[in-house]
Amino acid sequence: EAQVTQNPRYLITVTGKKLTVTCSQNMNHEYMSWYRQDPGLGLRQIYYSMNVEVTDKGDVPEGYKVSRKEKRNFPLILESPSPNQTSLYFCASSSSGANVLTFGAGSRLTVL
Amino acid sequence: SQQGEEDPQALSIQEGENATMNCSYKTSINNLQWYRQNSGRGLVHLILIRSNEREKHSGRLRVTLDTSKKSSSLLITASRAADTASYFCATSTSGSARQLTFGSGTQLTVLP
């Protein structure tokens, strides 16, 4: 089944403890992206990647890092999480030239 | 940056009724898309309408686009309880998924 898989789905952590949210897609998509969703703010793009080793900032990149060493994986790294990064995170992917995103099921992160 | 704004923010209807949601945007677009999100889950693409199209149908969904008013509407006919979800419009200025900008969504509740 074509899908985007995120892990973990739920995570509670404490301020300053580094964490990584993994994202993997099995559709051979070139484009991958991370969004965060907060009440009343819709989805805001954190980082995106057009292809392997090509990443760029979205609208809200502060406090996050990403890497794209393999085509299928696009992990989101929070080096020193803070409470304002408590949010619902989505990874999404798309083939190059396509307009439509395929989303993962989401990762709900709570930073205490 | 948020481009699309959905209206209303919340809508509650009886099963069998039609549901209409609106989206307004600010700048010229290449296409506009609608996505559905079930509670706490990832977004699922519903339909895409290009800037040179005025109306599009997919099953019980009907989307209209008025580029002169910079607005779109999503009509769900004969709604079902399973249609209960949040609905988001997303605009693309270039036609690339990279530049999709999401609104804050309309929460639709269909009462049985």
C-alpha cells in the first residue's frame, strides 16, 4: 500500500531532550515536507526537500532540523525541544511535477 | 504564510442535507485543492481545480472556483455521518506541491 509512515505517533518529552520524528514513504516521491498544525493556524510548513540532499526552509523552520540522505526518508529533528513546539506534526510527499500531497497519519508531540 | 481562509469555521448539519464551505485567497493561483482531515489523522486529498476551470465534480463533491473574486466553494451533497471531518483548502501559486498553502479549515459535523 502506498503510504507515508511517521513515528512515533505520540510522544511526551521534556524541554531540551533531543528527539527525532521519522518519516518514510514508499512511493518513490522526490518531494517531501514537514508541517505543524496548531489550533486556528492551519498547517504551516517547517521544511521541505525537493530531492536527496536538497532541503529548504518553510515558513516556521526555527528550532527544527531535517536531513534527506535517502529518497524515502525525511526525519525531523528537534535538537532542544521547547514547550512552544508542542503540536501535531505531519509529513507529506509528492512526486515531482505533481500538485497533490500524500500525508502521514501525524505525530502528536508534547513538550513539558 | 496563510493564503486560504475557510468560512465558516464550523458547520453542523443533519444527515442528508448539503454542506457548503467557502475558501477565499489573496493572490493569483495556479490551482486550488481541498483536503479532508478526520479527527487527529492525516489530510487526504479530495479534489483539485485549476485556475482555468470554473467547476469540477467528484462523486458527491462539487467544487467551484471564481478567480475574479478569489474564492472557491466545496459542496458536499446528501451528507453522511462519515463526512464529519475538517476540510481545508490549499492554494498553489506555481502548480508545485512545494508551494501549497493551507487555510485553517472548516469543521463539519454531520448529525445522524
